[in-house]
Amino acid sequence: MMKSLFQLDVGRFDAPEILKKLATSSRRLAELKGVASSIPHQGILINTLGLQEAKDSSAIENIITTHDELFKDDVLPDAFTNPAAKEVNRYRQALRVGFECVQQTGLLTSNHIIDIQAALEHNNAGYRKLPGTALKDSVGLTVYTPPQDHSEILALMRDLERFINDADSFAVDPLIKMALMHHQFESIHPFYDGNGRTGRIMNVLYLVREGLLNIPVLYLSHHIVNTKAEYYRLLQAVREEDRWEEWVMYMLAAVENTAGQTILTIKSINGALLDFKQRIRNEYKFYSQDLINNLFRHPYTRIEYIERDLQVSRITAAKYLDALVDGGFLKKQKIGRGNYYVNVALLAIVAAK
């Protein structure tokens, strides 16, 4: 039977190397929290960075789409039928479901995790009642078999729920705890599908729950994509050789590197936002903060969004957007009978991440 995390010796994570990496990753994460709060409308970051995370996390599972396909599906879902883009957008919806749960309860429970996976996979299958798929290596050999019995899965998830939400039961720094939590969840592999993506959503929600972030903006999937072989090697090294310290070091490095990259991305978004704000204010009588928020909350926007957010007629909304196209702020594209408007500066920032 798979071991509980509570059986680990807390003291083994007091190694100098781990504490040094913990200090630098914690400082960088705190810096990210401050930089993220500089954006006046937090929905801009939640929406834009959340969509980027959805793309990266899905890529780990070989669900590949482009930014262009993804944003088209976001604004015109009925006119665009790319299955990968729709699956990636479901990831973002699952992230929203989880964030709302944490905001409302201050907890990340087993039921919340089920809700996240249900939004992700569009089913209500819940935890596995049948044996799970064995994990194989590149040549097809089985390297790990997750718990197979439904009652064991339930017991392990109850145990993990207590580990996540009871700070006193395992007294280590939250970043170390996040690393342990992530490995345990992926090893339990409790769902028929969506385990990897659900586990990566849990990472950032746990940081929000712990107050290390105000909103979910630290996404480790990009780092995992770039170090995929190492990620899976270290997952297996814990299972076979109990090498938890190496796994924790990998996850702390992922936090530090990702936080640094995200800080640069947010600063670039803020710079573009301020540039739009100043130039639109100087050049157009229809400037408003609601307009700026709309253009940056939706990298690809629509006439209907401007109608709704600015409370103007369709004709007026179209006039505003076409004027911004002429001014070089937006690029107009057509799908079927509908138009959408691309925030070129924002798309360039996101696509370069």
C-alpha cells in the first residue's frame, strides 16, 4: 500500500541546500505577488496568464494548439471547432472553478479537486473505481502502477486533504509542502483522466490558499514542458529510491524560475497597458478605463464585449474598435460572419512567454 506523506521525517528537508533554494524561491515569489498587485484590474492577469497556463499544461499531455487557435475559440466558440483549443479552454474553466472554491472556503478539499477535474474533463466520473493505467517509459515498459483499489484511493485522498489543509500536522514551509503534495497526488493518480492537469492546477491554488499569492498567476507548466524528462525522472526516483530531496529542489527551482519569468511578463503587460492608456486618452474622445480593461482582459475582443462593458450600442462599439484598428492598436480579423479584434501588443507578450 502507498505510504502517507505524514510518514516522512520533516527534518530531512532542513538540509542547507534545500533551505538556501527555499530562501531564494520564496523571495522571488513574494516579488511576484507584489508585481501582480500593480495591475489595477486583476482579471487581466487571471484571464491572460490563465489561458497561457492552459496551453502549456495541456502541451505536457500532448494536447497542442496555437495562441491564434486558442484565442479564436475563446471569443467565437461556435464558429471555431478545433478540439485541442476547446480542451485547453476547459482547463482555464477548471482553474476558475478551483479558484472560486479556494476564495469561498479558504480550503482545497477532496470535493474541490473532484469539481476541478469534472470541469476539466466534462464528466462526473469522480475517483477511479476500476484499475488505473500503468505508467510506461519511452520503450513501453511499465515503470509505475498507481493504487488500484477504490477504497485505497479514497483513503489516500482523505489523507492528502488533511495534509493540504492542516498546517500543524506537517510543519514545513508551504513551498516544500506544495512539492510533496504534487508528487503524492500524481502518484495516487485518482482519476481516469486529467490527473496531470488537475495536479498542476492544485499547485497554484495551494499557493493562493496559503496567502503566498492573491490570485493564481504562478504556473509551473511552462517550466515542466521545458524540463519534461527531468520532471518524470525525479517523480520516479522518489518512488523507487525515496529521493525526496532532489524532487523538492526541482520544484523550488521551478517556482523561482517561473516567478522570475512571470514578473517580466506582468511588467511587459503593465507597460503595454500604460502605453495604450496614454495614447488612447490623448487621441480619442471615447477613452475610458473600462475600454482599456476590456482590451487587455480579452487579447482577442469582440464588438459584443465592448457593448457590454462600456454600455454602448453595437454601432458605437464597432466604431470604437475600427478607430483603434486604424490607429494601430488592434488588428481586425474575420471568422465566418463575425469579426474579432486582436490586441497586437498583448498577443506578442503572451506568445513570447
